[in-house]
Amino acid sequence: MVGAQLTPEELHRRERNRSKVRRSYYRKIFNLNELRAQVDTLEDKYEHLLQMQEKQSVFHASQSLTEPLTEAESLLDLTLEPLEDLEALDKMEPIEPLSIAMEPPVSREKRLLHLARVRKGLYEENESLRSRGMEFAKAYGSLQHLVDVRTEDDELENAESKRTQLMVWRRFVIAECLEINRVAYRRIMDYLEKQRHRPHKGTTLGWTDRRRLSDGVMSYCFSKFFAKRSSAELAETTWKLATDVKRMGCFFSVYLHVNMHAVQRVDMNNVVCLRTVNQADHDVVVKSLFLLTRFETEKGIIMLMHGLDPSRVENDFTMLDMVGKAEVWQDDFRWVLFEDGTNGCRMSYGGFVLVDHPWEQFWLCEVLLLTLRWESAVVAPLFTLRAN
């Protein structure tokens, strides 16, 4: 919208400025690389000079040791000339030995070379410590950011939990859950029996698609076979994911602004949840109160999301997020079936949804995205990058 208000001259001027900045940036990068190459070359030359200086120092030291030895040998030859008699040898005064230094004194040049070596070693150690310090600071900053984010999430979660505890509603009992499961199971089996004789609409990334629109109700079913997987394994992982309302809310598209709340945990197989969809560009907030349950049948393991009567909610804390928007309650009926087959497991995800509201018009696309995100999280990533 801003670009539509600019004239062609202003757009051209902005593009020209961007090009100048881009060229200046790459020129600086090139100069920096050139300077680094020069530093490497100078360091190599410096190392070569140090080695040459050491060799010259060793050569001069050996020369200084050889000259005194030569003088001592010449004097020794003079004293050992043939003597006329042994008495003269006894009368001769003893010759004092020459003071010959076996090791040459450490020269100033050699000390300077040693100090240069020490200086270079300290410089390299300092650079290594500085690099490690930068890596530590970077890692510390990243960890601190994660800690801050985790702390903020925990605070929000605690606040959300307190708000959920303030909700007043008629609580569920096990008998009600079992009755819902019994009725829903018969409904699911009838639907699967009807779909058995109908061809699927197509295949997307291995998922077959069956759907039908009748009297304003969209029925759908996505199915895929996973080799070398068991129904118990996939069902257990999916249940842990579905009952974690924080993670489950992230499975929906971001623009939907979906929030999930665990209203009541009846037992280990039954959880009452509340879902809100608060799109920024819509003037309504779509809500769903449903029972999330799982049970085992002769067909396999079924996970069910069955809508509940919203009149059970007497004090809805989500009204605080609905400033200037209307409230719409949506009935929810979705199910997941895990069936063991030959060397694998078939997963089917289906349900029914009304298409009376604008939000439901693209719900089928969102369902497909949910199945793909589920597969990436529970089974394996859809796409993998392979090294050449």
C-alpha cells in the first residue's frame, strides 16, 4: 500500500540507493578479505625470518666455539716438541690450562629471538582465548534468551491455568464419557462402511482424500498407511501430543490465532477442552467445547473429539479476549482411527463440519495441513535434505 503511493522517480531513487549500499557492503567485504590475506602472508614471512635468524645464530655460536679450540691446539703442539732429556722435562714449569668456554654465552640476538617466539606464542594464546570468550558470550546470550522465553511462557501458562480454574461449569463424569463413546463409535463405523465403496478424490503426499458436501455439512476422511509402525505406538504418541494443549495449539496455522485450554481432565483417557479461533480479519470468535477421548475397538484404537453443549459453561474466561467481536459456538466431531495391518498401520482422520460460517470454507485445507504437521511430528519429516 505504501509502494502504491510512491512515484516512479521515488521508486527509482530508492532502488538506486539500495544498489549503492549493496555495492558498498560488498566492497568492504572484499577489502576485509584482502587485508586478512595480507595478514596471513606477513605472518608467514615473519615465521620464515625467525627461522632464518635462529639458523644464523646457531652458525655464529658454532664459529665462536671453533676459534678458541684452534688456538688451544696450536699452543699444545708447541709445548710437545721433542725434548733432549727427561730431566729438562721435569724442570719445566707446569703449563696452566687455557680457559676454554665449552658453551658460548647467550647472545643478545638469541635472547631477542627467544622473546619474539614467546611473544608470538602469547599472541596466539590471547587470540584463542578471545575467540573462546566470544563463543561463550554468544552461547550464554542464546541460553539466557531461551531461559527468558521459558520463564515468560511459564508465567503465561500459570496465568492461563489460574484463569481456567476460575471457569464455572458442570463437570463431566465417566458415565457421560462412555455414553458419548458408544454413540460416536456407531456413527464412525456407519460412515466408514459407506465410504468403503466410494473412490477417493485423489492423493496428496500419500494421503487419500474422501469428502462430500451434503445439506451444508462437509464430511471428510484422510487416510495413509505407515509401514513398520504399530497402532499402539502411533496412538500413544498422538495422545500425548493432543492432550498437551500448548503444543496442540501450535499445530494450527498462525493466522488463525488458535488457543487451546484443558478445562477438565476426567481420567487418563478423557479430557474436556475448549478451543478458540480469533482471526484478526474476522469479526467473530469461533469457539468449540469438546471431549477428547480414546478407546480401543475391534477395528483399532480410536481418538475422538466430540462437541459438547456450551451451556454447561457458566463463566467463560475467554470473553476477555473478545473485545468488539461476536461469539459463535461450533459443534466439533472429529476422529482418528489407527488400524494394524500387514507390516504396518493405517491412520484415518475424518470428521464432519458445518459450512455456515466463513471460517469453515477453508477448514478442509486446514485439516490437510494438520495431517501433514501431525505426520512430521509423530512419524517422520515429509522432506529430508541429503548430502551429496
